[in-house]
Amino acid sequence: MQSTMSYKPSRSFFKIPNTIIDDFLPYIGCKAFAVYAYYARLVNYNEQRAFPSLTTTAKHLHLDKRTVRKCNDILEQFKLIEKTAGGNRKANRYRILKPNLKILDKL
């Protein structure tokens, strides 16, 4: 019996390394993972950078700004992102870094 629904793959997708879910998620938590996934979705793949404002990130993920800041700190601690201050009222820049499992060995 054939299904009446069909799946049409979208060209709009992004990838997250399996190690983020398999290895890092238990340490960083679901909220930090959501922030990471949001940045990964927005990243410019030529430069591996995303430029969302703190307000935009918080609003999109239904989190408060303080929580997003904490998540950024966690992601930086685990060296999953690198944050560069935007300055002059510009949004910070977030660079997605290659996951390094050696970080977890130090815990």
C-alpha cells in the first residue's frame, strides 16, 4: 500500500557533526545545544561565521538573553565556538570550531 504523503527533500538544511550530539550534548545541555544549532544554521560556510545579535538569538529560541550568554560561555568553554565582540553596537561574531574530543578528556 502506498502512502498518500510524499517527502520532498528541501535544499534548505544544515549539518551538525554527530560528535556534538553523541559526545558533547551530555556536558553542554539542551539549551547550549540549541544555541549551537542556531549558529550552525546561520553560519556563512566560507568563513564559518555567524552574526546573530543576542536579542535575535534569544527571541528565536524563546530564551532570555542571560541564558543565551550562559550558553555562549559554555560553548566557548568547550571550544565549540569562538566569539568576537562586534563593538560599536554591532552584533558579536560567532565562529563554529571543529569539535575536539580532547576537551572532554580533561573533565
